[in-house]
Amino acid sequence: MRNTRADVIAAALRVLDEHGLEFCSMRRVASALGVQPSALYHHVPDKQTLLALMADEIIRGVGGDDAAGLCRSLRSALLAVRDGADVVATAAAFRLGASGLEQRLARLVGPDGASTLLFYTFGHAQSTQTRRQAERFGALPGTDPDAVAAGSAPSQEADASFERGLDIILAGLGRR
């Protein structure tokens, strides 16, 4: 059976979810598809392109009618995939991908406001993902992995913290 570009992206996201970004290699993606690594290059020219395609897929469903809604939707999408924030932030930093999310935000709050909101959302999501992974593995003192699985207070506090920060940034942008 011949794989498609969509198959390669889906396999890369499965590898990402299973092993994390650090171990999401072209070799592992090829192995997940049962092909040689060279076969991937029929679909993507390099790992950077694959990273961009993964980022676009992670945020494919992001939407919202206003800047706050877009940021909330983005954060949810980032948190739904292991290391999703790292993948999308990296792709954005190198101007990879074609989602147009920054341009959509810029139309709502201007280019500087869009950059600020993206940096905040990426950073908060990365911090939340790191904390959640540490909680799941019991790596934080006083963390009960069973409580984490049930939706612990630290995870709820991260959501509330994100909302407070978002309100502060949007209030500041509103004064400009």
C-alpha cells in the first residue's frame, strides 16, 4: 500500500504523541509506516517541512470570533497533543507552516498584539504541558498521579492563570 502525505503527517503525530518531540525522528516516522526513511522524502523534502505540516495539523481546527477566542482555541489545540506547543511554537518561530493564525490575530489586534498573544499562548501552553507531564510521572513533590488523571487542581489553576493573563494583555491592547 502506498502512503500519502496525510499518512506521513498522521504517523509523525502518532510518534510525537508516543515519544515526544525530542524523539520524533524521520527514522521513527518511517518505522511507524513500515517503510525506509528515504520513502518519506517522496512526500516531504525535509524534517522542517514535516514539522510545519505537523504544526498546521495540530492547529487546523483553531477558530474564534475574537482574539480571546482564538487564543483559547489555540491553547486547547496545543494542549491536546503531547509537545504540541513546542511543535507549533518552533514552526512559528522559523516561519514554517501555512496556517495564517498570526495574520488572523493581526487583523484583530494589530501585528504587535498578535505576536504578544502568540508568545503568551505558546509559552503558557508549553509551561502547562511540562507541568502536566511532570505531574503524570509523579515528578513533582506532593503530586498524586491519580488526582492528576482525574483533573487536578494544579491543571485547573493553569487554566485560570491563562485566562487572567489573557485578560491583562487584551486590556492593555485595548488602551492603545
